[in-house]
Amino acid sequence: MRYGLIDGNTFYVSCERVFDPKLRGKPTVVLGNGDGCCIALSPEAKALGLKMGMPIFQVPKDIRKQVFVRSANFALYGDLSARIVTILQDLFPRVEIYSIDENFVGLEGLKDPVAACIEARERILQWVGIPCCAGLGATRTLAKAGNKLAKDQSKRAVHAGSLAVFHATAQNVNALAVEDVWGVGRRYAERLAGEGVRTAADLAALPTDHVRAHYGVVLARTQMELRGIPCSDLELEEPERQQLVVSRTFGRDVTDPMEALATFCSVACEKLRKRSQAAGALWVWLDGNPFKGDSFHASRAAPFPFPTQDTGEVLRTVRRLAKSIMDQADRGQGIQAYKRGGVGLTNLLQAEARQADLFVGPNEKAERTMAVLDQINAKFGRGTVGVGNVGWRVGGARPGERRHGANNAQWRPTLQALSPNYTTKWSDLLRVR
């Protein structure tokens, strides 16, 4: 075996349970999209019939009364995820951060990889409080399959011990449904079912030429990995992004989304500079409220004369494009109300790779100003200094919390059940008496 995948069980819910023990063993749901849809469900909530992506208002009232609801607290989840990565880096020679709750690890050179994964699970449970399962295999796809089978055999129990670890091989993945194989997807699963392929073992047994001819090279690679032949290795460094998007569903319908778009623009540019990148183009979009029968959607895009990191330049373009959208909407049907909007930076490249010419080049003064702005915000907190009419705290506000920005930031979702930032905010630290 070469790879392992260690995955936090129902990660967002588990993070909430670390600091709120009354949630343990209770049906719990975490809501995203401004408290709109379910993005994480405990097994107890799934047993009541709740589904991933289900709008909370569609949950019957008698069921809703039995469920504990929390608003997504990504600051908390991200911090606990970073702590897990630190533990894994101490135990394994190589670690790939695949997502906020999943990490691939390299097992080469370890005397007993299974014991190492069990040790990692126990440390994470004891030091962070998150129950995990681990899948092992000769390839990343088998490790992913092993993780799913470990969850099934351990029933995601907190103290599952060795049952939470599964070493997957081409011979023992017959219990894994083909739609649960990493990289297969629903459409491929439906086509494969028509050929009688219902499990991962069935897919591994198909003739390779047939898979490549009828499903393409990507699924052929998945099949090879199911047979134990590696087609990819760990990605120890995050690949360069080609675009960077910040968007939100507004807390209520707004007729003037400029402050929201300005905030998204500032957050996107801050992330851009943190990655030492520059943007060559921009796009902006606004949507109506589909729950009120409003199918309005419009977007605009524009290139920059020279790839930029300057929030001021990007913000001026955002306002120009947004005004174009709003003018078009108002001419068509009077004053338009918007429920969602976003800003995307595209054509990204490393800032040091930009090549000036005779007519255009980087605005060095503006970029020095942005560097100072980032330093101030890093030291004193995001939003200490901003550009234009920016309303900070993009993640939403708790009920009764003072909001920043013009017009009382009506676009910002109010998170009715947001837990404290137990690990990242001094005022929210638990007090021991």
C-alpha cells in the first residue's frame, strides 16, 4: 500500500459537537447559503429523512422540531482542519490537503501503515475531538474506496478503533457501489448499470479497451487505479488557480447590490494578493429571487489593460459592469430586486510573470498601497482598512450583532444559529470556572 485517505466523519457537524456536547447523538444539521440549505447532516438527521442540499424551509415542521440547526461557521471548521493537518504532518512523510475534511497521506517507508493510520485517528480524536475514518490502498482511488468502506463497517462510531480503517484492494471492493467510486459520477453509473456493472469490483473486471472506447481515458484511469496501478501521485502543493470567485446569496432582496459587490471584490483581491497573483479579466453577475418566480440573471465581463492586483482598479470595473446590468434590468421591468451576486477574477497569473510593454505596466504606487493595506488588516483584523463602500464580515452576522456598511448592510445574511469562534476569536474563548 502506498496511500491513505483520512477523512473527518460528518466534519462540520463534528466540529460543532466538539464545543457543544449536547449535540452528540442528536439529529444535527449545518446550514449554508445564508441559512438556506443543508450542507452537512448527522446520521441521526439523515435517519429523519433530511437530504444534502435540501432547503430547510422544506423540512416538515414536526421533523424540524427534532433537529438541532447550526449556521455554517467556516472560521471554526478551517481552524480545526488545520490542526488535523499538523497532526498528520507529524506522523506521515507526505500529506496532501485534498479538502477541508479530507487529507491524502503517503505511506511509503512506514513499518506498519495500518498502525500509523490508527494512531493518527486516535490522536485526532483525542487532541482535536473529530472522529475520522482511514482508507488505505496502492492507489489514491483505492484509498478513497477504502475510506468509504471503513465508514460503512464502523458505522462512523466515535470509538470504532480498528474498524475505522480499511485496506482496499482490487479483490475486496465488491461491497462498494460503482456510483461511490471516486471519479465515476451519476451519469457514468447509470450507463455502467446498463451493462450490469454495479460495484467497484465489476468496474475493475471490465476489459480496459472497452472502458477506454466507450467511456474515455479518464474512467480508464480510474479502472486502472481500482486494479492497483497508480495513475496519479500526491499533490503536495496547491495547483495555480485559473480563476477566483466570491459570491453570496443575500439575506434579503436588495435593489442596490453595490456594497455587496464591493465587499466581494475586496475579498477576492485580498486572496489574489495573498497568492502573489494578478488578474487579467473580471466578471460580475446578479440574480433575481427564484423562490419568488424571478428568473432574472445577467452577467458582464471585461479585461484589464494590464494584469492587476489593485483593489481600486478592480472595484471601478466592478461598479461599471454592475451599473450596466442594473440599467438593463431597470429598463426591462422597472426596479429589479436581486437575491444573489458575485465577482470573479479570471486569467490569473503570477504577478512576477507579468510583462510590461511601452504603453502599459504595473501601477507600482497602487500595489505598494495595497501591500500596506494588507499588512494593517493582517495585524488588526480584516476590515480595519478598506477601499470604497465595503461592508465587511462576508460570512454573515449573528442576530443583534452590529453590522458595518451603508444601508445597514441589508444584503448580508443574518445567521440565526451561528456558533462562537471558539478557537479564533479572543472574546469567544471558553471560560473555565
